[in-house]
Amino acid sequence: MILVRWFAAPWVAIQILGYEIPYPSGYKTLAFVFLAFLVAGNAVLMAIHRGSNGRRFARPVGVLGLALDVAVLSAFVWLYAFDYQTQIWAVLFIAPLEGAILFQLPGALFSWAAIAISYAARDVWAAGRYDNPLLWNSISFRMGVGGIIAMVAGLMARDLLRQRTKLQEALIEIRRIDRMRSGLVSMLGHDVRSPLTVIRGVATTLLARGDLVAEEDRRALLESADRQARRLEHLANDLLDLARLDEGRLELQTEPVDVQELIRDSLTYLEGANEITLDIAEGTRVKADPRRFEQVVINLASNALSHGAAPISISARSTPDTVEIDITDSGQGVPEQELGGLFEPFNTERKSGSVGYGLAIVKALVEAQGGDVAYERADHGGARFRITLPRG
């Protein structure tokens, strides 16, 4: 609207100078005073707008601008009341349109109410001041048209704002999906290639020189290949579970689960599991799906091994209704800037190891089993992930 006022100022000046009916004494000067007030007010609004980068004071600037225009438009309509035949009242309809643009339906209706009151008061005053006929039917017709314009403009502006909001949300979702796609490509390039390299290396070695490899070394190589194959299997299961969770098709079979026993079994899938210590009382049980709980433990333990540092510990504490399981490492913890997207799938901000789909799986699986998972910084500065599940 600032640009509109700059365009309107010379147009108003031309209209004042070219008005055909003689002005009463001093009225032309007063018209230019109103025009100067409009220009000065617009200059102040522009300075505020530029000084605040158009954001911090956007709403106050809009309110002040709308008030300025209503005041100036009403002033000109009152000034030209000496001319009974003038159609200058039509400029009042600019105010509801501006109110709709700035504040949707409430702004349009408020502006219309202000100009309707001003116009009715002007005609009453002009009837006594200039002996103009007071035609209430004409007042109600003109301001009724203004009210319809205000309603239409306000509703259109409201719908346009809603559509813009939906469009912005859609663009945000598209960007999120694009980040997920990029993360998936990165994940496939890292998490699939590493196990395949090991498996292919074992197969190549045994095929080329299998007769020269001692039985003990052959067994170690095959066990290494088996671990990597199981790692790929878990990766495939995680990706399938992400799809099932997204579609609401994940099935759970919950039962009382021995926490200590299941975690010990889960750690056998991981290289470097000997760096992890357990502090879990015997007989501690949770109500969970054993296979899904195993996925949660593997993902969090793998995350600690990849992103944290030894020593790593897994402990459990029982409350009357739940069991809290902490996986704590001695690394640097998660940087503050990454906490917002920590449990988002395919978070590509991490600088080492997997790209973060595992934490999304953890959150989704734990919540599906009636629990919760949270991150906090450990007392010594490392990362601590806390799983809370119902007691078994």
C-alpha cells in the first residue's frame, strides 16, 4: 500500500487542481493540506517499514496505514460536501479493500464500518451546513454496496490466505520428502556398501585361496560375513518397518519380555559389543514385542558405537508402572543444532556412521508399544537415550 499511496498522491493533486466547481474560500488550500498529510504519513510508514525489514512491525505498520487512509479519505469526502453532485464518496470503498488485503474479513468489515459512520455523519452535517437534501435511502444504498464489497473482498482475502498457508505447508513437506530422498540415497551408499564389501571380500578370499586358509580363520571369516549379512537384514527390516508405520500396517505381538536376556541377545549382532556394559537387575521385565524391542536396542546400541565413544553402558530402572532403560555413551553428545531433527528419518546432518533412519525407527517402534523415547545429555557430556516402556 505504500507504493499505492505514492501513485495516488500526484493523481489527487491533479484532481484538486482540475476540479471544475469553484472552491469555497480556503478549501483548495485545505485539500492540499490533507494531501501533504497523506504524503508525510506515507513517508513515515515507509521509513518504519524499511527500518524493520518489513517483518517486526508489519502489523503495526498495516494498522497505522489503514487508519491513515480512512482518515484522509473521510477528510476529502467531508471537504467536498459543498458539491452535492460530487461522486467523491466512491473513494471510500478503497478502505474496505485495503482492510481485506491487510487483515482479511475483520479488516474489511472494520474499515467499512468506519467509512459508513463517517459518510452518514458527513451527509447529516452537509444538510445543515450547505442545505443539501438528506437522503437516507441514498446513504443506505451506497454504504450497503460498500458493505457487500467489504464482505466479498474479506472472504476472498481469507480464502487466499488459507490457500497460501496450504501451499507453504505443501512446499515444506516437499522439501522434507526431498531431504528424505537424499538421505535414503546416502544411506544406501553407506549402510549397504560396507556390509557388501565385507561379504564380497570373504567370498573372494575363500574362493581364491580357500584351501590355504586355516579352519579357524575360515570360520572367523564366515562369522564376519554372517554378521554383515544380518546387518543387511536388519537394514531391510528397518526400511520395511518405516513403510509399514507410515501406512499404519505394522503388527505387534506384545508379551512380558526379560530385559536383561533380550539385550544380551541383541548385542550379539553388533561388532564392538564388548565395549558395552550392562547394569540391569535380573527379572526386570517390560511389556513389548520381542522382535521390535530387539530392533530398538540394536539401533540405539549401534548409534552409540558409531557416534559416541567408550565406555558405553545400558542400565534399567523400574518404577511402579514402567521401566526406564538408558543407553549412555561417553562421546561428545548431539550438537544443539541437530536436536530438532534428531528423530526425523534420514537425518543427514550426522557426520559419521549411518544417516539417522535408525532413530526414527526407534521412536516409532517404542511409541507403537505404548512407550516413549527421549534424548538428554549425560552428566559427563555424552549422549543418553532413555526408553520408557510399560512394566511386564
